[in-house]
Amino acid sequence: NIPTNIREVKPHFLLSVPALAKNFRKNIESSIKSKGATTEKLFKFALKVCYEYNQDGYTKGRGWRFILKPLVALFDKILFSKVRQAFGGELQFFVGGGALLDSELQRFFYAVGMPMYQGYGLTECAPLVAAENPTTKRTGSVGKVVSYLESKIVDGEILVKGPGIMLGYYKNEEATREAIDADGWFHTGDLGHFD
């Protein structure tokens, strides 16, 4: 039972796939709903205020939103701290990978005080290419390329190079030549950009 194990272990961070994080969110919302209509309305209002205050994470509390800070702190104390206790009380962040992380899911966990950072990678890259962290937090972003890799975008495709890249596909030289060019760049096949 994952929720029970999390409370027992009291992790500081979790590596998770978005599907598991969605289940965590459903459990949180079900628990809030079971406490009655007033608690549910307060929780939804608190989320709305936190979403407004946090924005994309990178611009948290900027502009006129600084006036929301005391309200955010109050909601954290009376509501969100209890949610975090259900995760052992010491969880500082999630790292999500293995699938696209929904921005709304990121916003939710950031609001309750357990930010969920997106990672991007492939098995061929052992497996990390880029990841968010507390200093590069921006909802909907995969953050910055890890320091030991080089990256570039050619014709919209992400290419990476470095010591974490595979040497080739097992007994498949043709596929290896298609994936890794003569200069050692691995062609991910993914289109996108990095911050």
C-alpha cells in the first residue's frame, strides 16, 4: 500500500510517474470531500488563491500578488500542512517522468506545498536529459539540460550528446546509425525547446 508506506518512510522526495501523482491527487480530493461541503469549498478557494499567487512558479508572488502571501500562509497552516502530513510530513518535492506531466497537476501539488518537477529523458540517455529543480521551477517546463550533456535543436528536433548517451542499440547497427550521427549527436525524435 503506497500511501501507508509513504507515511511510514516519510520521504523527502519522490520519483513518480504522472499517473501515480494523479491518483494521489484523487485521494487528497476524496479525503477533503469526505470532511463536508464547507471544508471542500474552503479547499477549492485556497487552491484558487494559491494558483493566483504562484502563477507559473517562476513568477511566484510578483506584482500585486504579494498581497496574497498572508492568505497563502494561512491556508498552508490550516489546510495544506495536513495534506503534507498524509505524505509523511517531510516531502519536499516530487520529480515526475515517464510521461508528460499535466501543468494542472503541477499547479495542484505546488499549491499544497509539494512541488512536482518535470523531467525529460529517454532510456538511451541513461535516462535524464533535463529536469526542473527548486531554482528553475516553471510550470509546463522540463527545466534545464543536465550539466554533463550538450543539447541543441536542429530542424525542431532535440539532439543531445555526452557521456550518458548509449553507445548503440544491441546488435542493431542500422538503428544505431539512424539514432546517432557521425558527430556523436543522439537524435531524440522529439520536438521542443528548453528554458
